[in-house]
Amino acid sequence: MRKYRLLTPGPVPVPERIRRAMAGTLLHHRAPDFLPVFHEVRVGLQRVFGTERQVLLLASSGTGAMEAAVTNLTRPGDTAVVVRAGKFGDRWFELCRAYGVEALSVDVEWGRAVDPDELAAVLRAKRGVRAVFAQASETSTGVLHPMEPVARAVADNSEALLVVDGISAVGVHPLPMDAWGIDALLSGSQKSWQLPPGLAMIALSERAEAALERGGHARYYFDLRKELRGQPTGATAYSPALALIVGLAESLRMLFEDGLERSYARHAELAEMTRDGVRALGMALLAASAPSNACTAVRVPRQLDAGKLLSQLRDHHGVTLAGGQGQLSGKILRIGHMGDLDTYDMLAGLAALELTLLDFGVPIELGAGVHSALNRMRVGVSASAPQETEGRNPWRAS
């Protein structure tokens, strides 16, 4: 039976160690046995988010945390600035519109990163902006936005709250919330946390917490005031995603055993070898100048149907990649680098891509992509070997 390889930017492969933890006896969320697990998770999240503030857990997808940010930090009639550089930038815009917030767009070509100076100019021209909504890593395009300069641009040119979707960035790239002055940072379980979907996280700065008392939209389930009161004592307002929280505790243990810097380096290595591989096949990156290490977005040759290419990869070679979204539908494929993946998974994915391109008559040199990725892998192994402990495989996902 062919091995199934999931190489999408979410959901991601879940390590066996985490699966075993989630398969254990289900704890009751009001029982004493759950409190140490919940506390461990909350403390660990603070470390990864780079904050001394509370990190709240919500039983939802990442979009739930996005909606909570809009409904709790703005009011009807407020003005917000939205960085629209992909499908998830569009989602911020749509959420603002849905709740009666005037949304001003900083429109960025999909595949490029936002220019902080352009954002600053918009903020100078429009006074009274309540919040700026942006992505750190735009999953739909594989772009990494320069969040530290963005945060400076917001702070220097407005009183606005900076709200950052870090769903595919936290744990993949450094994103220290407190040091950079981010007011709200959110994430989701199905990315670097190596978990199934269904758990969202959101942290608020002191300024953002104060904004909750100013009043927001009518809200009930996503009223963060309730969570801020209850979660420090271990009491979520509503039934939490228990198995996912237990899995997150195990994920954090694995992360800290290896080290956060190692996590950043591992994602970078997987992304770099993949980018080298697809370029060697004559395929262009969508994000040529500011690629995220969460996923690699690759332009599909014009003569090919991306949907058929992805189906062939999945059905005949056992490799599942993601396609494009919105205006990129049918034009790109996306290769994920998060979850229980290692360099050999990337090599297998590239080999399957080469065979699929040949299936469709694309004139490539068989093995070119794998060879280029192997060269990158060899350089990475040589560079890190002196720091590795004896007998350890440095390229296995944590």
C-alpha cells in the first residue's frame, strides 16, 4: 500500500507522539487533573508568542480568532486599515465589513510583501484609525511580511492597534509580540503546532485589553472578556477542545526539548531545499523576494491545469499538495513545511512532482529538482553537524 504524504500548509501531519497523547483518557475540563495541563499550555504559549500577556485558547479554527479580534477590538463605525495581499488579507477585510467597520485597503500584489512606508502613508493620511489588520505569513501566497518594520510604521504614525494573523507564522518565524509592539497576535493548531484543526490562540497587549472595556460589537461566544477572567483559573467560558489542548501540551514539550531556534532553523531548511528543487525544474516561485518558511507557492506552467496536476500527484503518487485560492486558483500549487515532516518527505514530494510533470509532457530533466534539494540538504547537514548530539538525526521533525 502506498504511503500517503500530506504536504499542505494546513492541515499538517501529526506526529505519533502527539497522536498517542490525544488518544489517552479524556480529562474533564472542570476536574483537578486538567488544571496542570492547561497551565502548562498557557505558560508555554507565552514563551513561543514572546509575551508576558495571557494567551487565550478558543475552540475554533483560526478564523474564529480573527473574528474575535474584530468583534472585541473595534466598534461599528470605526475605521480600520487592512493589508490585502492574499486570501487571508481579504478575510480581514470581509470581517470588518461584516461588522460595520470602515475598512481601508493597502492593496499589495499577491506574491509580494507589504511596503511599511506605504502603510505609514495611509495612516498619516487617515487620522483616527482604530486598528491595522495584517498577516505575518500570508498562507495563500507563501509571502512573509516584514512585521517588525510594519509594527514601527503603525506605532510611529497612528494610535491604532496592530492585529496580526500569525496562524502560519508563530513557531515558524520569530514573531516576538511584546518586543515588536504587536497588540493582538493569533495562531491556529493545524500549523506549526502539529495538531489537527480546531484550536485557536489569541494574545492581547495591555492596550488591546483596555480596548475591550471601551466596548465592541454585540458578541457572545467570542467575548474575550469572559476568557480573560476565567482562563487564568483554568476555567474556559465554554467547553474547550480538550484532546487538542492535551496534544498541544505534548507539542510544546517536544518544541522545548529541541529548542525554539531549532524549530525556526528546521522550517527554514525544509523551505530552502524545496525552493531550490522547484527552481531547478524551471518552475517560478510566486514569492520570489519574500518567501515564508511555512509554505512554498509555485507557479504552475501555463499549459497545465493545476487541478489535474494536484489530482495526479495525489492519486498516482500519494502526495497531497494544496492549490491556489481566490485569484490564484488554478495558477499555483503550495507545498507545506509544517508538521511532522523532514527532508526525506520533501525529497519524496519533489520526486513525485517531477514524475507528475513528466506525466503531463513537461520537458524537465528527471532528477534535477531532487539533486538540487539534496545539495541544499548536504550543505545544511554539514553546517549543523558539529552542534548535533551523538546519534541524533537533526533533520527529523520534532
